[in-house]
Amino acid sequence: MFFNDNCNLESSWRKEVESTMKWTMELQQKNFPRCDLYEVDEGFILEAEIPGIKIGDIHVRLEKDVCILTGTCRTMKDGMRYHLKERPHLRFEKKITLPSHINKEGIRYSLTDGLLTIKLPVENEEVALFIQRED
């Protein structure tokens, strides 16, 4: 998986390294991408660090009050023999619970310099109308 078969590592050590690397990649996948969610006058801004990914490889969807980010980081290059591989090639899904109802039609996102910015406008809350009684 991570080493080619011609590698001269002892079999038991190689299995231990493979297991550790797999565990590390699973942990990275679970915590990827790192996000910030903050409130602005118009609603919320969700920012996610996703370096090296193309906007076409990112999908944003809203289910009730949960924003779901999915995508694929493609860091493996065909035909390369890696001597060091620290950047994972992974699929990710991150769910972020939002603190308020979002206007689904108003959601916009962009990707600039590895930072995904999602604008999440809040739905207009219904205003209670008090009707005065005629006497």
C-alpha cells in the first residue's frame, strides 16, 4: 500500500508501519477539513481549509440545520515513485451543525487559496403581529 514490494524492510516491521500509517490517515480524514463558523449580520460564514483541492471536487449540501461538506483530495500523481508521502489522498465528509435556520436559496460558496468560504444567510424570522381589538 505505502511501500513498493521491492522495499527491503523486514516483514513484521513493514506491517507495523503500514498499520500506523493507515491509522494516521484515518484520523486525518476524520478531522479534515478544519473549519471555523462565525456569525455576521447577514447570517453565518463557514470557512474550511482545503489546500490543493479543486472547486469541482467539493460538494456542499444542507440537510435541515446541518451543512455537509464532501469531496476528494487528489494528491497522488500517476507514475510517481514516492520517497516521502505526507499529504493524504482521501475522501472526506464533514458535518457541521448550524445554530439557526438557513435560507437554502441564498447559500453561496467560493474557494480562494485553499480556503473554502460558504455564506449561509439566515431565514427571515416571522414577526408576531398583534391585532388590536375594536370596542
